[in-house]
Amino acid sequence: MIVVQHHFSIKDQFLENVERDLPGAFSNLSKFPGFRNARFMKPLMGKTVIMMTEWDSIGDFNQWYESEEFKKSLLRSVPDQYMESEPVVSMHEVYAP
């Protein structure tokens, strides 16, 4: 299993919008093969919103990440003008429970 985190640094005036819209924009993830779970985290301090997804394999994640569905969902929930900088993506393989 792999875990992927998308870190979005959001401008102050748009933080509430992203916290509200991000989970709904990606509510269709379960239709993608290999999808396991998604979590959406808002900052206690700072401006970074994190979307964490879990997948059976890197191949499953890549199929979703390269899909038109991903691009449309991302633009709908986190448009470029909301971001202070480019999103940062990190990937990790789960090797112990």
C-alpha cells in the first residue's frame, strides 16, 4: 500500500473555501481501482491543507492522478489563484501496520 500527500499552501483569504470544497470535489475517488481511503487535513497553525490518499499500488495512484477526473476536481476545489505556491506531493510505502 502507498500513501500520497498533496500539500497545498493556501492564501489566507481562500483557506475556508478550500477546507469546505476539497473533500466534496474528490468524493468520487472510490470508483477508481486500488483506492483505499482519503483524509483531508486542515492546519492548526499555518496555511497548508493536506489531502492524503491511500492506494493499493503506485500504478493505481498514477491512473487516478493522470485522469481528467483528477484535473477537473483539483481545479474545482483548489484553483491556482488560491495557492501561494505550487503543491508539494509526497509518496510513501506502508511497510508496517
